[in-house]
Amino acid sequence: MTSMRQRFYEIAREALDEDERVAVVTAQIGTDSVGEHPRHFDVGIREQLMIGVAAGLAAEGYRPVAHSYTPFLVERPYEMLKLDLGHNDLGAVLVSIGASYDAAREGRTHQAPEDVALVAALPGWTIHVPGHVDEVDVLLRHALADDGRVYIRLSEETNHARVDGGGFTVLRRGSPGSALVLAVGPTLGPVLEATVERDATVAYLATVRPFPHGELRDALGSGSDVVLAEPYLAGTSSAEVAVALQDRPHRLLALGVPNAELRRYGTGPEHRAAHGLDAAGIARSLDSFLS
């Protein structure tokens, strides 16, 4: 099966050939996969410069795509996201790989579970967290045709199938008053497994900013319990749930990567289990919260 990363490279090459507005900026990651092209700029290991170049291209009317591992795309050049792009009101598409712990074997330098919270703290960003390679296709092509600031977070984790419908999608309805479990991106697989015999409404979301306040409220119905499963820093969207339900009593369980550092190497699945984001861990959290 084609990975999200491979699909991104395919679309990037196609866009460079077919759309003279598109330009790609890399920092010695994916350079061979994108390939040589007059509008493919590799700046070396200079991630701050990568964002600066993307901003300059946007100022000249191009649609720049900046690409690197998550910490090198968001954390290291964060001031450039804030000023070069945000303050100057310039659009770009940022496409990351590595997610929270995909590159766990590379150590802490390649882990950034706080990335969505950081980008969401800046105004005017659309943030996509696809859970399937086909969603990457749809979201990236839409972003390339737009002019705004878009962050697309790719992962090696993937759902067994693409969710059709776009936006906030209710996949399973529980009885009136039951809990709402919202799975973001690639958390859907373990969430579905953890809730297979539980009376709960299960919904899916791949675009987390802007957050669908009205859709969440409608899906909860007369219930009061919300479980939020995000594949990055736990609680990243808790404030958004609070806004959606600000006039009614509710309880929230925010599942995600805890704000703690695992000082061991390992595989992505091992990190997921350690963070309680596999099916067994999510089931335990639901049992404790809803019992």
C-alpha cells in the first residue's frame, strides 16, 4: 500500500509539472523523491530559511509547499511561521512527516507531539490530520488550489479505510444520552476497536482547525460525556470542545500523547501502546471514565 509520504511526493511532482504556481521547498529531506525541477528549492539543513524562502515565493505569487520532519518544520522555524508567513499574511502549505513518534528510533530530536498545539496557537491556519492516504490526496490538492496557510500532518499510522463525507463524520450512533467519542485522524482504528461493544456515538475528524463546534454539539445530542482521541499532545483541542459546549454541563476525557518524555527508543506501535493510544489503552480509559 502506498504510504502518505509516498502519495505526497507523487502529488508534489505532478503539481510542479502541471501548475506553474506551485513551488516546493525542502531542507535535505525528500529531495530525491520530489526530484529536480526549476521550482524545487532545497536549502540544505536550514529550516528557518526554508520557511523564509516559502514566504518570499508566496510574496511573488507562488503557492509554496514546505516539507520536512515535524520538529524541523514547526518547532525549529516557529518564529518564521509567526512572522514571515503569519504577520505578512502570506499563504503556504506545510507538509510534515514523522507525526508524534513515527521516527521514534531517531530519538527525541525527531518527535514533536506538540506540533498541532503550536500551529493552532497562530491565527489563520487550517490544520489537517489525515487518517488515510486517500485523504492526503484530497486535502493536499485542495490546499494547493487555495491561498491560505495550511498545515498537513502526515503519519505512518493509517486507518483501514478512507472515511467518505469530509469534515466531521458520525460513523456510529449510540442511544440518546450516550457518550460521544471523537477520533482524530489515525486514531480511528483503535477507537473503533475499543468501542465495538460499547454504547457510544463514534465520530471522525481529519480537519481540526477550524474546529467544527456545531457538528460536535449536534452529534453529542442530549449526552454530556465527550471523549477526544488525538494522535498528538493530549488536550490540544480541549478548549475547542469547551467552546462548543460552553452553555451546557459536560465532562471531557482528552486522550493523546501525554506531556512527558519517554527516554527510550522503540517502534511507533510501542510508543503508541506506552501512551495508551492503542485499542487496549483506549478501552481502559473509557472503562475508567464512563464506569
